[in-house]
Amino acid sequence: MNKKTVRDIDVKGKRVFCRVDFNVPMQDGRVTDDTRIRAALPTIQYLSEQGAKVILASHLGRPKGKVVEEMRLTAVAERLSALLGKKVVKTDEAYGEEVKAAIAAMNEGDVLLLENVRFYPGEEKNDQELAQAFAELADVYVNDAFGAAHRAHASTEGIAHYLPAVAGFLMEKEIEVLGKALSNPERPFTAIIGGAKVKDKIGVIENLLDKVDHLIIGGGLAYTFVKALGHEIGKSLLEEDKIELAKSFMEKAKEKGVKFYMPVDAVVADDFSNAANKKVVSIDNIPSDWEALDIGPKTRELYRDVILQSKLVIWNGPMGVFEMDAFAEGTKAVAQALADAKGTYTVIGGGDSAAAVEKFGLAEEMDHISTGGGASLEFMEGKQLPGVVALNDK
Ligand SMILES: Nc1ncnc2c1ncn2[C@@H]1O[C@H](COP(=O)(O)OP(=O)(O)O)[C@@H](O)[C@H]1O
Ligand SMILES: O=C(OP(=O)(O)O)[C@H](O)COP(=O)(O)O
């Protein structure tokens, strides 16, 4: 990486504003998967050991510029404190007088976590005043939030223009590993795209068609494609204004000789709940008042075969609503196939996919679990990540 890292600067006694991605899955106010917190520990520990005053900033969820009580970082601070084995002060704001006072009280090596930066409308707008307000809190900026590096926000991009700006260890590692896998990909190269962020991921699919041999679609994302084929999808997730785009991708795949795989069957439910009635139907047979919440058994087998034939697989986004056991089988089957594919280099991306692999106890079987979903996809598309571009060159 041609960007400076924490190794290239002296942080002793300095206030370091360190952007991390602590956007972790939560349930009932508890952190249900702390992969992203653990992934940031090397940088946090290093800064602390070097005698920096470590000021951490993160987003959680998409509160859209307002305070959302369930999206406070309080539980995250507690988990971080347990993992670090030291006290972590948590402020209720992300800048301003309260925060300045808390920072003034810090000793060398102390760690502080600011409140969710997305509680402020300026964060996602990359408002320069907010970026300056963040910059005022510190002497140095470290970006270790690979998972948010594709966002040009005040705490990921804007602030880097006002302070010496370097990468953390996680950022450095992600870019090195993903860059190596993709510079000269082993083939067949397969991408598996699932999850629910249709709007974010649909553009990625187009660019991946220039790179991969096989493209597998699953998760909530798939049903916009199923609809594009002219099938009824009932109450399944749909991005109405992307149907035409989905159609054009299927044509593009054909032209490019990319094998495009879609679910051939699905597990449908009469309610979005673990206790719902459910059944397996073929993909052209989804009842109008049911919704597809997982890929069916035939699809699992088909996807497994493609995975086992591949030399490089990148997987982003669960195949179904895996948080509910009733709809976790598809995601589990893909994770198991990746674990069984011994000669295949496997890269998992995305908070939820990483959480799924962890939940099934298969994390150790994967070659690289990226902490970024959208970020790893954009990186793999060959796009420049704004959070990286803004850092100081070596
Ligand atoms: N068929 C489906 N219908 C609705 N939601 C789905 C479906 N399949 C997967 N999901 C949801 O997608 C979410 C993850 O999506 P996304 O954020 O795009 O993935 P990632 O974090 O891995 O990038 C999960 O919470 C999962 O429940
Ligand atoms: O969870 C994240 O992305 P991911 O779901 O693509 O892995 C990152 O924290 C970015 O969050 P965002 O997609 O709300 O900007």
C-alpha cells in the first residue's frame, strides 16, 4: 500500500482520532458478533502502547442524522473494554464541549469512544464543518475503518484533509490481502452476492461481470432478478426501479460468457418470523402473499457444485434471513461448501456474512474474512476507496 500507516508516525502523547468500523450486529441492546471490534484491536492496542490518547469514532446502523437510542455505542464500549482489559470512556456526543473536556482528562494510553457519528446529519454529507469539528479534537487521524472506506463521510474522508492522516493495521491488511487475491485471480473465479442492500450491491454486480467466470445471486437481492425474469415473487424483497437493470445484467452476462446463477427454488414463509409457516417452492411458483426468506435445497446443491469447481470465491451477503434458524440453511450450506472447497481461496466480505460464518463455527476454514462488505466489493470492482485515497502518501 502506498499510504502511510501508524508505523510511519510518532503518536506518543498525541491525541489520535481513530475511525473504526464498529457497525456490529446488535440484538436487544447487546452486541451479537464482535468480529469487527476484535479486528480493530491491533491498531487500538498499538496506539495505546505507544502512549497515544486514543479517541475512537464509529457509526452504527443508519440513524440518518438523528439520535436513535438503540444505535448508541454504549454496549460497544463495554465490549471493547472487556476485550482490551481496560477502561474505555464513552461520551454521549461525538464532538463539542463535553467531548473536549473528556479528552482533556485523558492520560497517555487511555482509550475513549465517541458517540455514533451518524447521529449528525453532516457525517454522511461529508460536511466540512463537522469534519473540522472532529479534527479539532485531535493531532493525528488514523483510519482503520475498512468496512466504511467506500464512504466519503466527514469521519472517513473529510477529516483527513485537516490532520496528518494514516492507515491503521486492519486497513493495511485488508488492502494487501484483497489486492493480492485480485491482481491475478485464479480461475474459475466466482462471486456470490446476497444480502439485502439491493441498491448498494446491484451496481457492483455489473462491474463484477467484467471480472468473474461465475456469478451467483442469493439472499433478498435475488428476487429483483427473479421478478426481472417475469416470475411472481409475492412479498419478497423487491427494488422495483432496478428490475430493468437486473434484466440488462443477465443479458450482459450472456454476452460476456459469465455463468449467471439464480435460485431455482426458495423457502417461502407467510410471515417474517422464525415461527412462520414455511414451505419449499420452485422459483416460478412463489405464492402471492408469501415471501422468500431463504434459498431452497436444489439451489443449495447447485451453488455448492459451482463453489467446489472454483479456485477463487468471494462471498458477500447471506443467502437468506440467517438470523432466524428457520431460514439459515441456505447461508449455512454456502458457508459449508466454502469450508469444504480445499484448493479454493475463499474471501468472505460483509458484516453479516462474517457473522454468519462465525455463527456456524466455520470462520477458521476461510482464507480471509474481510470486515468490509460494500467496501470489499467496491475494492474488487477496481474502484478507489475515498477513505483510503484521502490518507497521506508514503
Ligand atoms: N430473502 C431475504 N429477504 C429479506 N432479507 C434477507 C433475505 N436474505 C438475506 N436477508 C438479510 O440480509 C441482511 C444482510 O444484508 P447485507 O447487509 O446486504 O449483507 P452484508 O452485511 O453481509 O453485506 C441480513 O440481515 C439478512 O437477514
Ligand atoms: O456494515 C457495513 O457495510 P457492509 O454491510 O457492506 O459490510 C459498513 O459498516 C458500512 O455501513 P453502511 O453500508 O451503512 O455505510
